[in-house]
Amino acid sequence: QVQLVESGGGLVQPGGSLRLSCAASGVTLDYYHVGWLRQAPGKEREGVSCLSSSAGTTYYADSVNGRFTISRDNAQNMVYLQMNNLKTEDPAVYYCAADGGYYSGSNVCGFEYEYWGQGTQVTVSS
């Protein structure tokens, strides 16, 4: 049984930083595309940052490019999202996702991921 468990969300002031972690079990992440997607109240879910299985392709949404960094530790079966300079438009529930299918496009967030975590809330407020 595949499980993805996120942690690291919380309340931070504008300009602050958070590091989200995603622990995977029941799957070997080496062979999976992984990513972080978010959904704010009243808005559609959007891809924030995703990484291909080979780590050869990385996608960042324009709104986070230069502020967020995705990484993976295959040995630990972990995925991370370092979020710096958080803004008032970043609050959302952030979900970790993984998929073992074939995808060759540049937008690694741009398909329906198979496995999802339960989400972690990120709040940015002064």
C-alpha cells in the first residue's frame, strides 16, 4: 500500500521560509515522478513544483520560480519543498504526489498523479 505523508506546514510571516517534507512508503521513489501541488479555498488545484523520475526535468510554476526548490532523497524515500520568501498568495493546502507512469513533457506537474498525501496547511500572515 502506497502512502505519502506530508509534514512541515504551518504559519509563517510574509518573507519567511518553510520546508515541506513528504515521506513515502510502499513505493520506491527512484522510479516515480514526484511533485507538490496546492489548493487554496475557492481555487483550482495547481502544480507548484514537480520532478521527473530521472530528476532530469523540473517544473516550477511561474509564481514560485526562484523562491521554491524541490528536491528528492531517493535513499530516504523523501521529497522536499523548500519555500523561501513566502508571500500572502502562497497559503494553501500543499499536497505531495507521486506517479510511476510514463511522461515525457516539460510540465511534470501537468498530468493526474496517481498517489497523493493528505496535505499540509501553509498559512502566510503577519
